[in-house]
Amino acid sequence: RRILRLAEMCRRLETEEEKVLPFYPSSLTKWEQQKACRVLEEIPSEPLARAMQDYVGLERFWQRFNKAKLEEKALEQARAALANRNQDLRRLLQQYLAGAAMNQKVPRDPQPL
């Protein structure tokens, strides 16, 4: 109940995209979706399955939770890639500066004998 109440309160904080497109595309094939719908329409015989029907309202919560986790992982990977790129650029800059320092030490016009 508490999670559902919090979800209702958080509805105000949703982005425009989430308000317009609250459902995410399914990765299931059409046949798999039809099979899942048939299974959901059946009356469950097991106690655990009956108890799970009480939590159907949490489906949107889990969709958003999973989406947030996926975005978090994607951002971690992007951050790691940027850190590697930054390290490569720093190494190249150090090589360039070392080469420029060496060029300044070498006299430009050798003195005639």
C-alpha cells in the first residue's frame, strides 16, 4: 500500500515523455504476448500465484525501476568510456608537450665552425 501511495505521489514528478508514453515496447513476439495474456487470464490454482495477483499494480513500478537501472548502467559505461578517452587525450598531450620541449632545446641554426 505504501509503495502504491508513493507511486501516486510521484506521478506529479514524471517527465512529459513518461506521461505521454507510460508504457514501454515489449521485447516479446506477438505469439509470446498472446500466450502471456492467456496465462494471465487463467485463474491461478497455486497460493503463491493467487498472492501475486495482489501485486499486479506494481507492474509500472517495476517497469520504471528496471528502466532506471538500465539507464544507470548505460551512464556508468558512458562514464567509463569518457574516462578512458580523457586518459588517452592526456597521454597524447603529454607526448606533444614533451616533443615541443625537445624542439626548444635543439638549436635552430647550428653555429658555423
